[in-house]
Amino acid sequence: MTSIFSYKPKLIASLVFLVSLVLAIVLKELLVLVIPFAWLLFPLVFDYCVNKTEQLFWLLIVLIPFSTELQITSSLGLDFPDEPLMLLLTGMALLKFLHQPTSFPKYLKTAPLFFVVILMMGWTLLSASYSDNPLLGYKFFLARIWYIIPFVILPQILLDSQARISKMAIYLLVPMFFLAFQTLVRHSYYGFSFELVKKTIFPFFRNHVNYSAMLVCMLPVAWIMYQLTPQENGNKIWMKRGLILGTIALFFAYSRGAWLALFVGYAFYYVIQKKWMKQVLVGAVVLLLAVTSWLVTDYHYMRFAPDHDRTIFHTDIKEHLAATVALKDVSNAERFYRWVAGFNMFVEKPVTGFGPNSFYNQYKSYTVNRFQTWVSDNPEHSTVHNYFLLTLCEQGIIGLVLFCALYFGMLLKAQSLYHRFQNQFYGQVALCIGLVLSMLGVVNFMSDMIETDKLGSLFWLSLGILLLLDQKLKEEQTLIA
């Protein structure tokens, strides 16, 4: 490859060195002498960034389950090491696209789902500009870029074969099931205590909710890989063992949301098989609007206000589940407390919202004291515990409509691809994506993890694979024609 830095390199390097030497003497600053060395190294670094993106991509996939949260300052946190790798990959990809514009997948420019992503990004900037603290919104915008480029755009280039898609699945499953195994071993020393489960997942996950959400989303991946692995292949038994291990680990994660997501995943398997996705999504939206309308009419939602003194955290899983049914569990009570605040914020600014990343700084003045619990001081700075509502109160009704258009569009696309592919492998991958997305919808209705490194990576990677499969389907249909 001809480098853009190859023109008269020795002469230019000599001139750079001489100019730097003169500047160092005049300015009495030795650091200026770093410039000629940087000039010599930059072409090598540039060429590496353009041509060696794949190795870093695979490293990122492997490290997603292992990454941990680092609090650099009181206001700045970092998911390490995956977030720096995302940032590096983003920079490398941008350099590649600038140096080799033809390497950008042209079909993305006409892909409807990718167009929705562009609209979402534009609305994020606009919403941020109306925020009391626009800087938080701009940081949100930049952070989303380094999710979209590595997990949506790069897979179009790097996952160009069935073998590479299978490789990506293995690179996700092996680290996650290893963590599940070590968690079970550590948990056994505590007698599989519900109260102490958090200790067994440190430092890889913040809490059992994040751990179980990642784990449940890996089960469809393992199941599809098991289905696609030939009987005579020795790896098939390991896929089966991984499925059993993951299911056991999910049970002992003690997360109601992840358990529910697993059952919803089973249900969506039949929804996709029967082509009922559109009807289910319409029914879910209508039901949600009807329930919301009833709750806000005549203050019906006040009926669900908890008894502050009797709404506590239970250390026994049976008591915890019983309290959930009786609506006396502190985590659900606190969830209602945040949901009421989030809806009140939406009423205050229904169009633009309060701006991305603004919920924590704003919500306490919109809460209702009747819903306050023992944990309402919120030392973790967590948000509303519902990603759809979070989008609504931070980015307004337009932000929510755009996100729902993307999410529902992804589910419908997964179903469509599954039924249209003649290639069994790609059809099964589309089915897998549909199941993972259904589970992500459940856990993000009870939490807000699209912007976290682990669940966010899965969400955007699901979009990237769907866009790739859509192109593979067009290629298949062209060959058949």
C-alpha cells in the first residue's frame, strides 16, 4: 500500500528535525525535539491503525465480560479495559475510512435501521442543546459514537463469513461461562446466599442484576451454537455443558428480571416461528398506554405507594419473592418512586426532555414523598430503572419514538430474516438475535442498561449483525435469481 507519508521521506524528516532543533534552541524547550520522532513513528502507527483493526476487535469481544468499572474521579468513571478499546477502535476505524473511503460499507447509507440511528444521534445533539447542562449531553453523544462504530459499522467488514460469526459467538460465550463458573464456586462458599451474591461477582459486575442480564442473553447464543454444531463435532458436548452451567448460574443469580427475561425469550421463540411479532408489539404498546392512562387518571397510581416502615430489603430469597408479589419489596418500591419522578419530568418537558445524562441531577424535585423508601438517597447515582422511561424524560417523546422505532424495527427485521433465509446458518443467527433482543427489552424495562458496556455492547452488536444479515440475504437472493 502506498502511504500518504512516502513522498520524499528522508528530505521531509531532515527538515522536520532541523526546524524542531531551531525551535528547541529558540524556545529553550527540549520537548520540541519529540516532534521529529513523532513524525517518524506516526506513519507506522497510521498504517497499523488502518490495517490491523481486526485483532483489536477480537480482543474487545473477549474482554467485554471481564471489564470492570473504574472510578477515576468523583464525576468520571470508566469501564476498563473495554471502553478504552472501543475508543481506540473508533479512532482506528475513522482513520481507515478517511484513508480508504471505499472501505466504508456503502449499503449502510440506504439501510432504514441505520438511518434511524442517524436520526437518533441528531436528536441527541438537539436535546442536549436544550439541557441545563449541555456538556453532559455532548458526552453522551460521543460515548454512543464509540459504541456504534465498533459494534455496528465494523462488523460489516470483520464478520464477513459464517466462520467469523461463529468465532465471535465463542469469544463471547467462553469468557462469560468462565465467569459464571467461578461465580458459582465462590458462591458455594457462602452457601449460595441471596444476601451475599454480590460478593461473588465482584469486580466484573456492579451487581447481580447486571450479571444475570448478561448471562441470560448468552443462553440463546449458546443454544443456537449448539443447534448449529454438527453431532460429530467434539465441541457440541461443550456447548451443552455451557448451556447447563449458564442455566444453573442464572438460577443462583437470584434476579427476577433475568428469570422473567428467560421465559419471555422462550415465548418469543414461538412468536418468531408463528410470525406474530407485529401483533405482539402492537398489543404491548396498546396495553402499556392503557395502563399508563389508568394510573394517571384520578391519581390511581397513589394506590401503589408503599408502607415506608414495612418496605425493606429481604435477605432470604423466598421472603424476597413473597414481598415482590405483595408489592412490599424495597427495590420495586424504589422503582415506582423513580418512575413517578420520571413521568413528572416528561410532563414538564415533553418534547425535548431534560437532556441526555440529566436524570440524576433533576429527578429529586419531581418525586412524590409517598413513594420514598429507605434507599431513596441513591448513593450509587443510578437512574430511573426503565430505559424506555429514561429516554422519554431525558430526550422527550421524539427521543422515545426514535428509540422504539429502532428497537421494534430490529425485532421485526430479525423475524423477517429468519423466515426469508434459505441458508440455515444465517437464519438461525437471525433467530438468535431476535431472542436476545426480546430479553434485552425485558431487562431494560426493569432497568436501564443500554448505555452500560456489557448490555450496550450486545444491543449495538445485535444491530450490526442484523444489518450484515440483511446484506447477506440480498446476496443470497441475487445468486438464486
